[in-house]
Amino acid sequence: MEGIDIEASQIAAARARAVERDLTNVQFQVGNIYELPFAADSFDGVFAHTVLQHLSDPLRALGEMRRVLRPHGIIGLRDDDLGTLLLEPSTPLLRLWESLHIKVWTHNDGNPFCRQDPPTSAQRGWLHATAGFFFLGVIRLARGNRRICRRHGGTPPNARVR
């Protein structure tokens, strides 16, 4: 298993946690989602946890994730939506924090409300097809959704167009 993060301190924390848990089958390195440090067709699966919501060009990142997937590989994506965040009891200081948090997030070209304006099925299909995936579905979870997609490697078995 390989893990990347753009921030070296996060890599150090991940390595320390792996040592604490005696995990020997993991490696971590500093990397950029737009230029993954892996050869094409390297992985059967890729998982991005709260990544796309912070990016100014998520389509480019999806294309790079597709590049490192083997044909028919699986990609899992999980992102948050601050529009569903409930902070109670609300206080002026908490509301100020939330406002500043959103301003910083959007200033950095992220989208803290990525699922409040969900794409239509046509837009979602275009996004996945443009990045080279076909959409398998959404797993609904209490703390966010996970999109599950498979890399194109020819026509998928039992494919249906919606």
C-alpha cells in the first residue's frame, strides 16, 4: 500500500502511526495529486479521502488517478460538504470560525460545498467519462458519500447507460 500527501509533516505522522501499529506493508511519500510519483497501470485501486474538495482542478487529479490504475481498476472518492455540518450549540465565536474556515477554503480554490450543488447525471457521466471512468454508484454513509468508479478498459461487463 502506498500513501501520498503534499505535506511532509503528514507523511511523518503516517509513518509514525504505521510503526506504532506494526504495519510493514505500507509506504508513504510526499507527492502531488497532479503528478503522482508512480508508473502508469501500477494499482488495482486508488482511494482519495477528502482530496477533490480542496482542488482547483479535480478533473486533472482524476485523470492522474486514472493513469496509475490498471484497466478495470477501482477508484473510491470521499469528500465532505460543509453545508451539512451542524455545529451546536451555536455561538458567535463558532460562527466566526466557520465563516473564516469557508473563506480560507474557497480562497485556496477548494469547494467546501461540493455536494450541495450535485452534478446532474449527465454532468457526472461527463466528468467520469472525461477522466476515463465509468460510474458504478454512490455508497451512502452517515458521514459523507463515497463514489465508486472503475477505470475504462473496454466495455464493462453488464454496462448500462443511464
